[in-house]
Amino acid sequence: MFGLGTGRRLRGTAVWATTTLGLGLLLRWCAPDLSGGAARGFDDLLVAGCAAALALCGCWWWLVTSVVVVQVWRSPAPGPTPGVPRAARRVLLVACGVALLGAAAAPAPATPGVVHHDPDRPTRSALQGLPLPDRPVGGLRAPQPAPASPVSPVAVVVAPGDSLWAIAAARLGPGAGDAETATYCRRLYLLNRTTVGDDPDLLRPGQRLVLPDHPTP
């Protein structure tokens, strides 16, 4: 298996050989127009001039190709060549397999003691001392709902003359019927049976009775 340098050199040699073959064919094609007799008309002279210009262009391209191919053979990252147009050099380098062209082909050597800063981009020293944004530690966590505060039950203190029925009627309001009042009275007694005792009709003043949550059944 060939290395990258060997493959690049082989491609450069193939480019140079192809250019040489093309130049030979071009000169052979232009030879009849360049080797005419002394007696020529204007048309013949014009054709001969065009053929000469074409042959000169072919020879110039062959010279440019030879110079670039020699550079590819000598260096893996050839630099700019005086007298060779940039566009022609770019085409030949691509044909020879050189991926990076021009100044980008050769990596810039590190200069000891000198640090290059791009004026359009902030440097690290310019960012020193600035506060960093807060970031969560340990990953993101779903917000926890706030614990519900305990709701103290509604209670009533028994006054002299009170009964479960009177307390239930006062709790439900004047619009409650007898059946609704009886149901609520039964719930009130069951909720406070330990305080009232076995007799629901016997209430003592000062007793604290807890009212049911909902006044309606």
C-alpha cells in the first residue's frame, strides 16, 4: 500500500505526463500551419499566428505544470511560486492530490514566547474575573410541590341549652330541611361520640365538638 506522499507523487507524475502528451499533440496539430511556404496570403498568416499563439500557450502551460509537479515531489505542502498564476497553481495542486492549497496547506509553526490573538475575538485574559453563570450541580430536578399545611378542623364549644340538632341546624342554615339536618346531626354525633358519650341528647356546656368537613351529606 502506498503512503500519502507516494500517491501524491504518482498523481503529479501522471499530471505531468498527460500535459506532455497533450503538448505533443497540440504541436503536431499546429505544425502544418507553422511550416507553410514563403508566399502566403493574409488568411494564411492569420491562421499561422493563431497556431503560434496556441503553441506558445501550450508550452507555457507545460512549463507551469513542470514547476508545480517538481514542488509537489519536493514538499508535501508546496508554497506559492513566483510567476505562476494562483488559479493555475490551484488547479494543478488539486489534480496532484494536494488537499490544502496555498498558505493553508502548511501548518503554521508555533512561535515560542509569542501568542497570537485575533483582534476580532475576545481573549482568555479578557474573560478573567467575570462571574460565571450559575449552573445546577447534580443534574436538574423536578420542582417539588410545597407541603400542604394541615387544616385545623372546625369546632364549636357547647353553650348552655345547646343540642346536636341545634348545632346542626345553625351549621346548615335556615334553608336546610329536616332530613338534611338529621343526617348532619348523625354525622356530628359519630364524629364526637367519644366526647359526648352514649347519650347524644346529653351535652355539657364547655364541650368542644368538631364539626364535619362538609355541611351537606
